[in-house]
Amino acid sequence: MERSIARLFEPVEAGGMTFRNRFLRSATWLAGCTEVSGEVTAPLLSRYAELAAGGVGGIISGYANVSPDGRAQVRQMNVDSDERIQDVRKLADTVQSRGARLIVQIAYGGAVSNPAAVRQGSIKGPSAMEKDPVFGNRVEELGESEIERIVRDFGAAARRVKEGEADGVQLHGAHGYLLMQFLSTVFNRRTDKWGGDFDSRSAILLAVQEEVRSCVGPDFPVWWKLSVSEERDGGYTAEEGARLAERLVSAGANGIEVSGGARYVGVERMNSRLGIRAGVDEGYFAAHAALVKSRVGARAAVALVGGLKSPRTAARFLEEGVADLFSLCRPLIAESDLVNRWAEGDLRPAECISCNACFKTVQEGMIYCPVMKQLHEGAWEPLPEC
Ligand SMILES: Cc1cc2nc3c(=O)[nH]c(=O)nc-3n(C[C@H](O)[C@H](O)[C@H](O)COP(=O)(O)O)c2cc1C
Ligand code: SF4
């Protein structure tokens, strides 16, 4: 194996922990938890076991909801009460015993929450809207005291992640959920301290991080997933997003996973893009990641996500200093053992064709790849439930 590619499969210290290689499973909601209480189920644990056994260095959990009124999706995980600490522990045991790290992503849905997800209370966001641009929800404006309560909820959720013995927590500041809604003028027209210019619209992210840090202490890894650019004409830019990333790192963040866009900006520029081809348009946020890396240097790990398909491209990005870590979502829905396959020398690109058909399988139960299932029908043996 070429030296530049072999480097990807060596242990690395990054973002406050050591990984066995440079590949991460990016946060993936698999709709595998119970509705309402958001408990982790045995089939979901089997998927995590399969993924960890498949060779990734670290797994970022699907987004876990911080508040009973913050659920964004059906069968989403919850970390909104101390009862859910045991769920984090189950995930951590499953993943860590197979040699991978577990980072739990925490989020609050806000305006673009799926109305089919059962939650307490009405759907709220930074500003009132007749119809949100994704689900058409009627959105009520969050009051100041509610914003402060949500900031505290992020802190309490991060504490639960630590008590459940995950290796780190990731704060979801991407893909159109509440914290990104504050960054965007599509959602945030507030005139108080949480609205205004980009720095004021960023204030809630810094407040959440400060609260989280005070709840988990100085040594627990705190990461972000950021839509570094809104990817919308007239929206916030990668330059602004990179400045925010730098401020978060200066205030103590250990890692930034660089994504961009959201469903509301349209299918062409959203975070999970269609029809990505290996060696052609892979790693579509690489320029944003390089910008963030140039600002944060060695102070924090930078992970690139979005359309990565081949170790050859990841190796080139590593050589060029674009990112330290490489995150995959859809390729690992399609092939949970992809990283082992590459490490063993089969360097063919991921089989995932970036069609997004996996989203639709939520109607049948837990999300899976229908393309691969059809291809390998009869030869597909998931691990037994654990
Ligand atoms: C089924 C599915 C669920 C996802 N769930 C999450 C999530 O919980 N949190 C998150 O930040 N991103 C989520 N994403 C976005 C991915 O993490 C990733 O940023 C995006 O798909 C681009 O990476 P890829 O080309 O490797 O799939 C999800 C994507 C898919 C397809
Ligand atoms: S359905 Fe399968 S091939 Fe299509 S994007 Fe999802 S994982 Fe990839």
C-alpha cells in the first residue's frame, strides 16, 4: 500500500482522544430508538456492533435530543433525562469493546422538526414562521427564558453523555437544526442579543459550548459539527463559518467536523448530495475544511464529511492538510465493513451511489441501504442482536 494511503490506517491522536485510524462514522440517525422515550433498542445496538467491528476509528451517534420539546425525527435517540444515561453506556460498551471510540451527537430540532416525531409542546425556532421551508411547520418564536433553558439542556445532556462513558460529545450546529437556525437569517430575525449580525447570531453556539464545558469539565472532548457555509445565495459564508469555528476552538472546542448546507437550501447544495463520483466530486466541503484547518491549526482536530468515497482521495486531502480525519455516513450504511476492506488492501471506492434512497426506508423501520440489499439479497447476514 502506498505510504500516503497507509497513513490513514495508523493510530492517531486527534480531538482529545486516540483513534485506531483516521476514519469516522459521521452522525447518522437510523430511526432505531423507541418513539417518545428515545431508548436505544437491541437492533440498533447490533448495527453499532457491526459498524465498530467493520473497522472505523470512531462512531458519532445519530443525533440525540436534549429536551422533551426538541425531538426532530421519528425514533430518534434521547439524552433528555438521567434515565437515558444507561442507553449511552450500552452504546459505549458496544462500540468501545470492538476497538472504536464513541462520540454522542446532541441536538435540538427547532423549526425544521418532523411533525411526525412525538414531542412535548409546539414547534419553536429563533423567530416565528407561518411555514418552515422543509416540513411547512407553523413555528413559534422562542422566548429568552426558553433559549436559556435550552442552553442548560445542552449542558445537562452533555453531562449524561460523559456519565454514560462515551469518549466525547458532539454539538450539532449543522444541517438546519436549531443552532444553525440561529446562524441563518432565513430563521433568525431577532432583535435581542441572539439576533443581528453574524457574530450576534453565533452567540448561542458559544453560550451552549460554555455551558457544556462547565458541565463536563476541562478534559472531556467537546466537538462540533458545523455547516461552515449556509450554501445559499445571500446566506452566511465559509469565511464567516471558519471564523466561528476559530472562536469555538479558542473557547475550548476539541474538534470541528466540517459540513455545509441543509435541506432547506435545496438538493443541489445540501449536506447529503446526490450522485457523487469517486475521484470526481468527492469531499465537496474540502475547501471549507481547508479554511477551518488553516485557522485552527493543531489546536483542534478537523474532520471532513460529505461525499468521501475513496482512500486515495482521503490520503490526498491528508497530505494537503485539508483535514485530520475523514467522516463517512452513507458509504457505511451501504457497507459497514468498508474501512476493514480498505485496510486489507481492497481500495476500490465505496459502493454507495449517493442516491439517498436510504432515507425512504424509515417507513419500513430502521434505516438501511436498499441498493446494497437488492445487490446482495440472500447473502446478507447481519450480526445477531446483542
Ligand atoms: C440516513 C441519514 C441520517 C443522517 N443523520 C444525521 C445525524 O443524525 N446528524 C448529522 O449531523 N448528520 C446526519 N446525516 C448527514 C451525514 O452525517 C453526512 O453529513 C452527510 O450524509 C454527508 O456525508 P456522506 O456523503 O458520507 O453521506 C444523516 C445522513 C443520512 C443519509
Ligand atoms: S440508499 Fe444506499 S447507495 Fe443510496 S445513498 Fe443510501 S447508502 Fe448510498
